[in-house]
Amino acid sequence: MQDFLHANHDDVVEAVKRFERMISKDKEVFFDVHQVENIFDFYLEKSLLKQAEQILQIGLRQHPQSTSLLVKKAGFLADSNQLDDALGILLKVAPIENTNPEVFITLGWVMLQKDEIHSAVRYFNRAVDLAFDDEEDILLEIAYNLNQSEVYIEAVKFLEILSNKYPNNTNALFEFAFALEKIGERQRSINIYERVLELDPFSENAWYNVGILYNKEDRFIEASQAYDFTIAINPYHTEAYFNKGNSLAHKGCFAEALEAYIYHVSLSRDVVLTYQYIADCWEQLGNFDMAIRFYKLVTKELPESGDAWYGIGTALMEKEDFKNGLQAIDQAISINPMNADYWFAHARGLFELDQADDATRSLENGLNIDPEELSGWIELLKLKMGLDKSFVLQEFLKELQEQYSDVAAIHYLSVIINYKYLNDNISAFSELKKALNTDSSLLSYLLDEIPEIQKIPEFKSILPNT
């Protein structure tokens, strides 16, 4: 078998040399159909499209009735987005080559590009029906084309057949896992990658891809372990270090995340985002000087990074340097005035500098951008009540309810105002039901402010987990 393959390879190389000598001498010589096909495939695989087209033209001039060359031409035209020309050739050839699976695969590919999915799948199924010894390759080619065209549900159907009949085909399993992820079936995708790893425990790409899936499923420790295997196989896999850092940071393991990020910096040139994440880790660990140092590295490379200026500002404020922290936040806001977090930090800095009126305006700016920030509304309420002795709660609440009628945070704020300040338990109870139905995730902020409602039977009856 090896001798045959070597002989066949030698034949192809010799045919290519003959063709190139012909071109250099500008004198046409004869090639049989098989030689033309081999030369065409040789150039196509190397993406030398000009030469591929040239030999095809010569072949069809010498063998104008060759249906196999016409199929090659149709595929070439389809790849060049000349879909109608390709389709015209194929529909003429199909009745003659009605047992040739390549004809129907190419027809399916043309229909895919024309967004005629039903027809494409029909032709692909016909190709599978005609396949014999090359069924495995044909199924994989069809699945690959469907995946590339983002027709993932249909791809899964062919890949299920392929993986059941040919369970050791790792290329098929990678395509299968990819398609499953795209249709949102992440656990099934993970299961497929596990099959790959049973066949090849040292598959770097499988470990890396399964790590990505674990991350998306918020299974951060498992993701980190998958990246460890990736790194064990390839110690220079820069993105595995980066993703491992992200997994550990999401899990709150900031010291371990730092180590992974620093490895990434040592191996990669694209490190600005990594500096940002390193700074975030240092800030979470309470080392604000180191955080500021790395945030400044970001601003040196990307002066327009609002998040880096914001990080400098919040780190300085944690050091109780509110004046300089506020200046950094001002820079962040000048870059992106539509970021609510920047305005909330701005309000904090102003409040700490005894500029409560200005703090109120900054807080309002942030809440106009992100009205779901319940803690911000609670702080704004307290600021307004403290600054203005004639502040009318009912008018304030009515205005907010009209402006943000569907916002859960306003329903929770209404509970606080009615229960704590207006002694109106009926309205508080009604608003609590609305709040819980809209978004129960904000309940903890409410209970921090008025924990006693958990002991009132009427309120307790509608509170979750009580």
C-alpha cells in the first residue's frame, strides 16, 4: 500500500512538473483526465487558484465531455461565488453522473451558499446514500460544510451518524463538539470532547476547548484544571494561561489567578488586557499600590482605557486619596460618560470630600444610565433626605415610578420608602410582590436595609426561602 501511495505521489509530482514546463515554454501538451484532476487538486490544496483554474481550462479544452472535470469546474465556480454558473453545470451533469456522490455534495454546497438549506440537505443525503468506501470522508465533508455555513442543527444530524458509525474519527468529534456548543448544548459538547480525550489524552486542543466550555458553564475550577492539562502538554500555550487566570479570578482565587496572568505576560506580546486583569487581582487582594502600578501600565499603552483610569481612581480611594482618585475617575468619565460605575465612584469621591450636592448629581447621572442599581437608589434617597429637610418622599417616589415603571429596583425602593418612612405596609406589600416577580436577585439589598420584614407574617409568606 505504501509503495502504491509513493508511486501515486510521484505521478502527481511528475504531472505538475510537466504542466509547469508547458507553461514556461508556452506550448500546450496533452494530459489525460486523471492527470488534470491530480494537478488541479494539487494546486487547489495549496490555494494556488490561478494555476488550478489554468489546468482546468486546458483539461476541459482537451476533454470537453469529461463530466468529472465539469464537476471540478462547478466546485471551483461555487468557491468563487459564481453560484448560478456552477448550478447550471451541475444540473446538466447530475443525470449523467447520478451515482457520483461528489456531484451531489457540490450541489449541496451551492445550495448552502444560496441559503436554500432544505435543498442542500436533500442533496447531501443523496451523496451519503451513494457513498460506499468513502462514506466516512463524505459525511465529514458534509458536516464541515454545514458548520462553516453556520447550519449547526443539520450538521449535528450528520455528525451523530458519523460519530456512531466511525467512533474513532477525532476530526468528526471536534466538528460534533463545535456544532453542539453553537446550538447551546454545552454539556453534550463537553461529553464529546471527553470522547476525544479517551482516544487521545494528549490532545491539546480538546483540553483547551473543554476548558472554554467549563468557563461558560461557570465551572471555573474544572476549567482551570482543563487548562492545566493544556499547559502540561504545551507549556507555551499562552491563551491557556490567560484563560486559567480568568477562571481562577471568577472563582475568587486571585493570588492563583495572578500567577497564571504573569505567565501569560512572560509568553505573549499582547499583554495590555492582562495588565488590566493583574491590576484587578491586586486590587481584590488589597495591594492597592501594585494595582495602581499595573493600571498605569495599561494607560501608558492605551491612554483611552476608561476602565484603567477607573481602576486607578478606585484604588486611590481605597488608600483614602480621594482627591487624586477623583481626578482619575474624571478622566474615565471623559472617555466614556455612559458608564454608570464611573459615575457611582465619582459620587463616592465627592461625598468623601464633603461635596454632597455634587455627589448627588453624579449619583443621579449613574442611575439614569443604570436604573437597576438598587444600592445606588438607596444611597441617593439617604443623600436627598439628609441634604433637604423639606424633601417630599411621596413626590420623589411618584416621579420615579412614572419614569421607571418596569424597573425592579424602583419597586424595591418603593418597599423601603413605604415601609420604613411612610408606615404604609399595604403599599409596601404590594410593591414587594411586584419586585419579586420582576427580579428576585435584588432581594438581599432590601433585606440589608429592612431585615425586620422577614419576621412579619404577611411579608414572610411571599419571601423566598423563608
